[in-house]
Amino acid sequence: MDALTQLIEPEVKALGFELVRIKLTGSAGDRTLQIMAERPETRQLVIEDCAKLSRRLSEKLDDSDPIDGAYRLEVSSPGIDRPLTRLQDFADWSGYDARINLRESVEDRKVLTGILRGVDRDRISFEDRKGQSFTFSHDIVHAAKLILTDRLINETVPLSSEGAEEVFTEEMFDADDIAPQGDVDAETKIDLE
């Protein structure tokens, strides 16, 4: 994934966006390369941003061909209940509810649900729903995301009111022209030709 990040992140930044996540899912013949990005000022992308980024990445990926076989390129905004991937995300969303899955146990727990309490260097502070405090390194976070709450919706909808929750997909084929099967999740999609 590091090679993909090195290839994709400069293209994302060239458009003035920040890379949130790269995720490759599925198996041969039915793979999806998900690129999640955001505008720093709104923390979202609108559909036009997704289209622009998709076209730019398609050209770069076609030239370098970093993934064996056929795959679908999906460019999206993080949405309201966004994944937390970068250390800065945990600082930016301090005070909000989140669910965190850890690679290693912290006080006999690998799954935490509660409130982000901030970041000190590479250490994340967290308080679970029972009021127990945890501190752990960002390195042991396997996956994390914000939990959809009324407060989160009320405070983020003005930022994303321009239609940011769209997902943009473009079918991509390998040299054998084998089309990927399946469909993107239940989110809005647009296929480029």
C-alpha cells in the first residue's frame, strides 16, 4: 500500500485536496481501489471534486499500472461518520464519539467506543462510555471512525451541504479487458466512459 500512497498522494495534493484513505478490496476480477479525500477547509469533497480527482488518478494509474488485473476506481468524500486514519484526524475530532479497533489490547480491550479526548505527540487519549480513560499509540490503531450522532450531524452538515456524500467510480480494465463484476455499495455512483 505504501507504493500506491506514494503514487496517489501527490496527485491528490496537486488538486489542493488531502488524502484520507486508500483501500484495495475484493479479489481477482472484482477488486475496488477506494480513494477517499477531502478539501482541508470543508473536510469533504463535492461530486465535481470527485470527478476531477478520478480523471487525474485514472491517467496516472493507467500509466504506471500498479495493480495486477482488473479493478474499479472509486473516489469519494469521507462522509459524516468518516474514518479516522491520520494522527491529525484524532486531534481534529477530539470531543466527538468514535469507535476504535486496536491491533493490540490496551487494558484488556481491543475495541473502544466512546469519546476522543485528544492527542499528545503520537499518543491518543480516549474515554469509553463508562468514563474509563485510555491512552495508546497511533501505531496500534487498526481501524477507527466517527460515530454518527446528532451533534456530529449538526456541526458538520453546513461544511458538507454542497452534495459531498457522492461516490465517483470509473471502471478500469487490464490488458485482457476483463470487466470487474459487482457494484459499488448502496451509495450514489457515477460511471465515466
